Amino acid sequence: MKICEDRNLKVEESKRDRQRKPGTKRGESGLNQHKMAPRVGSSGLCSWFSNLTLSRVGSQQSRTVTTKGHGRRQRDPFAIAQARQRKAANISRQRELSQQRTEAFGDPVASEKTPMIEAMLNPSLYPTLGSKGVHVPSDNEQPSYVNYCISKSELASALETSKQLTRPVPPIDGSVVDPQQVEDAIKKHEEDHKNAEEAVRRILAMKNGSTRNRTKLNIKRSIDILGRHNTDRVLPPKPAAAGQDPASLESSAKRPRAGPDTGSPEVQVAILTSKILVLAEQLKTTSHKDKHNKRRLRLFVHRRQKLLSYLRRKERGGPRWQNLMQTLGLSDAAWKGEITLR
């Protein structure tokens, strides 16, 4: 632009030199010549604008050609198909790994099928301490747990007492009474006692009991199986802390217990688990309208989470913690992270 302007100025100066009067030197013009600024002719101005427009149009055309040429670069369709295939395989693998992690993490509400859980759900089954499975009582065997919080020994004692009280009294003088009648009365008494015993067993059967009675039975089972008055004889002590002598844990004498353990974290977790299982089964059919039990279930799950976190920290993940998790079939989802129920 500057070169074109200088060239136009030189052309104008050469024209003025030709029109200058003879005898005047270059640069010695009149008063008006000193006051007026140099003018650019219309032809020079048009040529300057034309050059400027052409230069801009040329630069835009070159840029457009360059951009279009870059956008039209072709890619190999085989490479595109390979990239899409790799992306689809990666997404599928990520989805599979996410599902595996979710299944391994577990469910904060549900428990795995263990002997203790099966016994909580089915009253006719009951596990024993240290057993690998559940014990199914036969028809002739009296169950260990019956309804209305009656023990096996109490039931047997009551049946034997009733049998003795209802036994027919033998006559004082045997010559007056027919011996056949006495024998028939004894046989009838035996049959009546068997019928009464069967009726009492059916009345006291847990499968015919209410939910409240089953909850009481589950509480009693939790105390008998997970109470420390029984597990202390089977499980080893917890691992020693950093800088602590393991021999000091074994040699330390504990205060003798005054009775069954009813308040340890293991027993409380087992009781909460039984209540959680009952509520979860009930909410499968009435979850859309039972807001009260929904809230109770959420509170029980969060309360159990606190107890599990406390027990794991207190026992340092020792045998007592592992026995509790294996007995109740709980996973890491029951105590780790944030639990949200919907």
C-alpha cells in the first residue's frame, strides 16, 4: 500500500513540474502551493483501491482453497471401521467390569444364603454353633425352639406332668374291678395323651406362629449362636496392635460373665439383620405405599452400618469380625461407603 501511494505521489509531482512556469525552480512555488496539501489524483486513488481489493480477495481465495483442501482429506474406511470396533469392544468391557464390581460389592440390604439366614427365614430350620449347615428336625424329633418362648425342656416337662396327672388311678381292691376294664382305660389314656401331645406341638410350632414370635425366636438364636459367652470358647483373640505384645492379650484375665451376652455388637447386628430381612420381604409387595416401614428399613440398615464399622475398627478385622460376616452372609456393601435406599 505504501509503495503504491509513493508511486502515485511521484506521478503527480512530475505532472506539476511540467506545468510549472519557466524560470522557477522545483520547490519554489507560490503562496497557495505552500499552503495546500499535496493532492492525489482520482486515477491514482482508484488504482490504489483496486490493488487493495484484489489483494484482499486473493488472500481470501487462497485461505478458502487451503481450508477446503484440508477438509477434503480422505480417511481409510477400513481404519474407521477398526476404530469403531475398538471403541465398541472397550465400552462392552467397561460395562462388564462395572457389573462385576457391583456384584462383588454386594447388596446393603440382602444377605447371602447361609445357615443362619435360612434359619431366620424358615423357622423349622435351626443352626447350631460351629455347624456347616442347618439341622432339619424329623417328625418324631422335638424342635429346639418352639412358639411363645417355651424351651424344649419346659415342653417335655409339661407334657410328662400332664401325662402323670391324667393317668387313671388303679382301684384299691382289685377283686371288685374287672382287669380288662383297667387295661382298656390305660390304653385309652395313652392314645389320648398322644393326641394331646400332637395338638400341643402343632400349637407351639413356629411355622404356625406370628411374625412377632418369629422375631423373638430370631433374637434368642442370635444370642445363642453369636453371643460371646459361647464364641469366646471357639474363636481366637483379636490381632495385637502395632507395638503390642501378642502374649499380653492371651495372658490378660477377663472378668467372668454373669450371664448370656445380650449386648455385644455381634448380637445387635444379628438382631437388626433379622428385622431387615422381615421388612425387605414385606416391602416386595407393598413398597409403593408402605412409607412407614420403608423408613424403618432405612434406619435399621444405617444403624447396622454403624455397628459393623465400629466392630471392624475395634476388632481390627480379626476372627470375631470374620465370623460375624460369614455367619450372616454380609458383604462390604453393608458397612462401606454411603448407603442410599430408594
